[in-house]
Amino acid sequence: MDKLKLEILTPNGKIFSGDVMSVTLPGEEGEFGVLAHHASLTTLLDAGVIDIEKEDKSVESVLINWGVVQVDEEKVIVLVEGAVAIRGESESAVVKALEDAQKLIADIADSNPAIAAVSARIESAAHKLL
Amino acid sequence: MANLKDIQRKIKSVSSTQKTTRAMKLVSTAKLRRAEELAKRSRLYAEKLNQVIAEIAGRIDCHKVGGINNRFFAKTENPQMVDVIFVTADKGLCGGFNIQTIKAVKKLIAEYQAKNVKVRLRGIGKKGVEYFKFNEVEMFDEVINLSSKPDKVRSDEFILTSIEDFKDGKIDALHIVYNGYKSMITQELHVTTVLPVDTAEYDCNKTQPQSMLEIEAQDEERVLDSLISKYVSYNMYYSLIDSVAAEHSARMQAMDTATNNAKEMVKSLKVEFNKARQAAITTELIEIISGVESMK
């Protein structure tokens, strides 16, 4: 299967950059998945979770609060305001990432009813790693 | 020839100034490193965001997508009122850093006034605010303590007025003037037009036909609105970060020059001091010798 390039940029720098198999994004109108050679589009993202399927088939989750994505045939560029990647070498690092994620969720909780679902999903993503 | 004691006092005073300037340089160097790191990390994001916006703006301009007639992208032919936001430092002692920005602002205002356009000046940073107050230039509002410690929440609050007023048609353009960081030793003055979004750089003929803008017709206004306000407020915030980095690099340089000047001055004062000292010894010797001679 072909790979596509994914870049996730935040005001504090790049949090993900590399080749991936597929990526699932929380679009404003609903979740959508992107594979290589996807038609170009530009759209907004809602608060939610980006699921990245990496080359070794492992899945990484990134929590975001708002974003805009630019997709073209070869690459996907995601610009987000606040993001926390759920990953870590050790158990404590995963727990720390989970705490950060929950803080970010608390920050955006006032405006969005879908937050509870996001919170549950991010926890299950972390539990998989533990 | 100056008195020995006077020269000594001068040397002492100059060297203590030198100590101060050297300390300030070291502080700025440390702060610069942090500010530079922050600016560097944000630059990528700012550039990409600008690219996305420019592309959307360009497409709307070229294809007149869905008859979008959005204020944010349309150039107003006869502006009535424009917003000029300037960012200066809260502190001085950083060479021409602040005055460069102020000059650019004055030039911009003069240009608009020549065209009979009202300018609403909004200031960030104590130095610039003080300058315009002293010269009795009317300011719409002012914020201090923001440019030395950029804060996203406060910057968003500040810029929101301009975004809302632009949306309501109270202002027709928004400019941000600030001195940005280029390298350790150079700063670059930016006079940017944030609103309306500049579509000039986008080449209509170069668009790939399969690329399309995926925005549902009924809520295109809302999508663009939210995208644009993020874009403008991020631009404001980035200006602040960039300005802080530039301020520290300017101050570092100014203080380095000051330290060197002080060093030179101490050197020449020391030469003068030694000359005076030798002259005094010679006079004393002559006095003794002539005294001995007269006793013979």
C-alpha cells in the first residue's frame, strides 16, 4: 500500500512528521479518513482525536482542540492550535501525556458537547499503551 | 591638564557603567535564546497558516467560488478608516529598535492622511505609546506589558476589537507594524497588511484543476469567519513573539557596543591619567632640583 506524508504543526512546533499508511481526522462535518492519493481538499477540524496508522501498523492518537487541514495527493498538513500526542516510551510518560490531554479537554469543554466522547476515546488510546 | 583626582573619578564612573552594560548584555543574551526558540517554533506554523489562507483567498478571488463576497478577501477601493497596530518594546536601551517602528508608523499614517483616510492607531508597548502621547497623536487604545511578555489570551482579546470592527465595516483595513527578528545581529521591519487578505501573490493560472476547496455552501461564511479570526489573531501573537526576539537581539547588540565604547574610554582616560601623573612628577623633580641649585 502506498504511503502518504503527514505533518502536524502546532504553534509550539511540529509534533508529528513522517510517512504513514493512513490518517483519520475529526472534520467539522464528521470524521474522515485519508489514504495516499486522496483528492485535494482544505477543511476545518473540530476538537477531537487524530488517529495515525503508522508504517508498522501501530496506531498513534493525537488530541486536538481546533485545526485546519490541507490534503493533497501526496501529503497531509494539519495545523492545530493545541495538541497532545498520546505516546511515550514508559508508562509514566503515557500517564503524563494523558494528564496533559485531559487538561486540554477541560480547556475546550465549555463549547462542545462531543467532548465527553473525545475524553473517553483518548483514555482508551492511553490504556492500550499501558 | 585635568586634575589627577578628577580623572580617577571619571575612570571609576565609566568602568561601573561598563559593568552595568555588560550585565544587561548577558541578560539579553539569555532571554534572546529563549525568545528565539519560541519564535523559531512558531514560524513554521505561521508560514503554513499564511499559505493556507493565501491559497483560499486566491481561489476565492480567481474563481469567485459560490459567489462569495466576503469582506475579508475583497479589497476596498475607498477606505474610510484603517486600523494600524504597532508593536514596540516596553523598555528602551535597545538601539534604534523602537524608533524604527515608530518612523514606519508615522510614514504609514502620513500616507493615509494624504489620501484623506482616517487612521485608528492602536499601540502595544510602552515606548511607542509614550512617543505618540508626547507628540499628541491620538490613539484609539493602548496596551503595555504585553510586548515584553507575549500572552495568547491577552493578544486575542486585543485583536478581537479589530476583527469585529472589520466585520461590521467600521474599518476597511488592518495593518500591523513591528520589528521582527532576522538573525542574532539584524532585525527586520515588518509592515503587514493583515486584512483584507492579500491575494496578489496567488497565480490563478497555476492552480491544479483537481484541487478544490471543500466548503459546504450553507456555512461557508461561518467557516471562513472562524478561519480568518484564527489567522488574524495568530498573526498578532506571532508579531509579538517575533518582536520580543528582535528586541532582545537589538538590546544585546546595543549593550555590546556600549561595553566596547566604555572600554575604549577607560583606555584613553588611563593614558590621560598617566600623562598627568608623569607631568606632576616632572614638576616636582624640577622643583627639588632648582631648590638644591639655589642652596649652592
